[in-house]
Amino acid sequence: MVALDSEDDAIQRGEPAPDFELPGADGETYSLSDFADREALLVVFTCNHCPYAQAKFDELNHLASHYDDLAVVGINPNDAEEYPDDSFEAMQDLVDDGTIQYDAYLRDESQAVAREYGAVCTPDPFLFERTGDDFELVYHGRIDDALNPDDEPTEMEMRDIVDRLLAGETIDDEFKPSRGCSIKWSEE
């Protein structure tokens, strides 16, 4: 396992969220329009097996349950052939047993969505604000200040940013890279 920080060549603040149409672990298919009734959208590229991603399950569940105006969408792009713990069936198991309680947990089998967003690690969070019919990126960065899976966070940074965003404040925080396992690309 190698820790990798999210990169600066991802989509940038003010850019629209790339649309997607992906199957969810709940049996539904989702696109950005399914979250148009929310003021904010947190898209997190994540997976089942990475200890960095697992360490954020509880906080992402909290964000999903605590904020009515925020949709939390997990997207798993990992190569399930090489990493069977990241299979769609394993995703369904985590949703069914309550380990993952996001608004949607989606499978990016082709990895095209992860590439379009510029995601590189799990977890790699992107926070968007709804602007009319679109979602625009306001923050790309870590969920909290715990940089290793066994660390206890002392600052819930994403929670603070979401609070301020939903209160109507402008988010101009410097992006603090997330840290996690590299996305398991199928052609690597």
C-alpha cells in the first residue's frame, strides 16, 4: 500500500461537475440530475478495501445523514478484476449491512468518470455547490486532518466547509490534498 496525495491537475474551482450515469449499489442508476434538489454535492472517489477509504466511512455516513441539503456520492473506480474486494457485489454488501450509508454508492467500471474528474486516490473528495442547473466545484480536498488510517482526526475540515457553504458563505479555502491508496487503474 502506497499513500498518494490528490493532485492539482483535477478539475478546478468554478468548473462544472462532469456528468455521469453510473449504477448504484442499491440497484438504481444515477446521474448528476438525481441530486439537483440539493444545494451541495460531495463526490468522493473511494473504494471498499483501502484502509484510508475505510477510515472515512463513518464521517461520510455522518455527512450524508446530518445535512439535508448535501448529497454524498461515493464512486468506486477501482479495477475489481485485480482487486475483488472492490467488486460491485462487495459494494452491495457494504450498503446492505449498513457500513456505507451515503446517498449513493456508484460503480465506475470503465474508470472514465474518475479520469474526467482527475481523481487519483481513495478517498479523493470533490465538493460542489449547485448554481442553477449545474454544480460547480468549490473545494477539492481532504475530509479531515487525519492523514493516516489509524490517526484520530482533530479537525473535521469537510464538515466545517459544508457548514459554511450551506450558510451561504463563499468557499475560498486553499485545497488541502487528500491522502489515500492510488486508484487501481485497469490498464496499469
